Amino acid sequence: MKMNRAQGLLLVLGLAVSSILTGCGNASPTSAPEAKEEQVIKIATQSPLSGSLSLEGDGIKRGAELAIKDHAEEFRSLGFSLQLSPQDDQADPKIGVSNAEMLIADSDVLAVIGHYNTGVAIPASAKYEEGHLAMISPANTGVELTEGGKQTVNRLVARNDQIAPAIARYAKEQMGVTSVFYIHDKTAYGQGLADEVRKAFGNFHVTELGYEGITPGEKDYNAIVNQVIAKKPDLIFYGGMYAEVGIIAKQAKDKGYSGKIMGGEGLESKDIYKIAGDAAEGIVYATVVGDIRSREEGKKWLERYQQQFGQEPGAFSAFAYDATLVAINGIKQAIQENGKQKPTREQVMKAIRATKDFKGSFTEVSFDEKGDNTYSKVYIYRYGKEQAEFVGEAQ
């Protein structure tokens, strides 16, 4: 069949298009490679984000959040998306345990920063141990927490049996205390601290005038305050949190109490002024976090925190930041040891426990065989008219 000119042109065009399409189909070696999907690595926080202790619990979450933001790009360069998984334990042991079980079920969670309350941390830590999920506490001081032989449980802060002798010595030698009335909140933290301080004061031959427990969350402690007024101690030592001691301080002052009030790090919160009013002035507490404003690096960190969140950090925000840095360091080591692949929880757990001479922004960290930090220290603060004032490191 004879082909006319138009048909010939169509045939040539069709062959050319077919050749182009065929060539494209065989061009895979020079095609743009598909972007590799980032693997997710999560660091969780457990702290009270609702309720009366939410100010400090939120501070823990935000300290961790800032550390994760600071290192997100570094992890992205390794092929991982570093994310925060904040959990509200509501300062409730049952909820803390339930959250721990949920975190264990999420295979992307490789470490937990928390808790705020020792009474929540202890039962939750049993779950972490079952799931090989490393925990680093920026706040828990209860002795029992690291006495169970758990490989997952670590903390940055001093224990109550370190804090108590420092409290007793300062009260005796610097405050001139000769008699004390103990009040505690019946929790693992509060009663545990009160019992340790009780022993330490005994070694200094300070007279005990009373030892009573209260129920946290109540609004009236006059029954206990009346006992204190009748005994006239030089010092009320309170083992518990700021919310309750604020009420006790106010009611005691209203009844004419002129002695001193002292406690542990649970008394540290700006919210105490909202509760106690001017009765907060003069309250002394021992804590495990030093004056971060005393160093230039600390001042810069405070500025960054305020720019990021629009408010002052909580009592344990700085140590939550450092605890997260320790977790990040452990995860990075585990990644390298695992051939730059996503590590297992067991690998992360071991890397974190092996932490030695790690220099955080606010504390050095070396974990002993129990998970306690050999660099932990104790500091003394006193509430002034508007804010807590740093006294110095306890001896």
C-alpha cells in the first residue's frame, strides 16, 4: 500500500514518541532517589500536668522539650526524628503506672524523664524495669527508688539520706534550732524525708516535740497547727509539698507562731506565695538544684527558656533539661554501637547506666551501680519577700 505524505509524518512522529517513552522507562539508574523516611525516636516525660502540682510538672516537661528541640537537627542528620511524648501522671501512682504501661507499648519510646513525685516514680519504675525502658529522674529523692536493684532507674539528684544530714546540720549550726515538731504528708517522699531528718536531728541532740502526718489536698490543718502552738518548737520541719506547707505556714502565723519552718525540695515553687502570702517569707528549704543564675551559661539558658515558653522555668526544669541530655547522649551511643541503626531499649538502658563524667549544663553526671549520681549536691534556699534566695551549698 502506497503511503501518502501525511501518513508518513504520523508514523515517524509515533515512532519518536514511542522511543522517548521507552527510554524514560529504562532510565531508573539516573532517576532522582526517593527520600529515606525518618525513623521515630521518642523521649517521654512523666509529671503532673494538671492539678495543684502542675506548675512544677509542666516545668519538667518543658525542660525536656527544650533539650529535644536543641538536638532535633542532629538526630535528623542521623536519619531519625527525635520527638517528645509528654504524659500527665497527675501526681497519682495509679495513673503513673498506667502511663508507664502505655509508654512501654510504644516501641518508639526509648527513655523516660520523670517523675516529680517519688510516690509515683516507685511503682512506675517497676513497669519500666519489666519493659527495659530507661528512666532518668530530675527530681525524685526518695531513698527506696534506687534500692531495688533496677537497671532502668537513674536519677540526677541527691537522695533523702544525703539531704537529711545537711538539713539537720544547717538548722542546728546556722539557725540555732534546739527543738523540732515534724509534720509529713504520708507519702513516700514526704514521710521518707521526715524520717531521715528525724534520725539526723537525733544525732545532733535536737529535742523532738511532735511527729504527725496530714492528708494532702485538704484546706485546713488547724488541728495540727494547734498542737504546734501548744508545744512551741523552734522549728516546724515539714516533709511534703509546697501546697500544704503554704496553708500550714499561714495558719500557724495567724495563731501567733514565731518559730521557723523548714523542708526539702518539695517546698520549692513560686506558687507558695499565692497560698501562704507573707507567711512564706523566712521558710527555709534544702534542695538538689543550685543557683543556675550564678553562671553566664545559666543566664543564657534562662533567656532561651523564657523566649521559648513565655514564662520562668520551674524548680526542676533545668535538671529535666540535663536529664534529657543524658538520655540523648545514651541514645546516640547506642545508635553508634548498633551500626548507626535504631537501637533497642536494652541497648539504650545499658548506655545510660554506663554514663560517666557527663557534663550537663547544670550538673555533672556519673551513675553508680544503683543509678544514683555520684556528683549530686544539696543546696539551701530561703524565701524572701518575693522570691526564694540562694543561701549556698550545704556542707
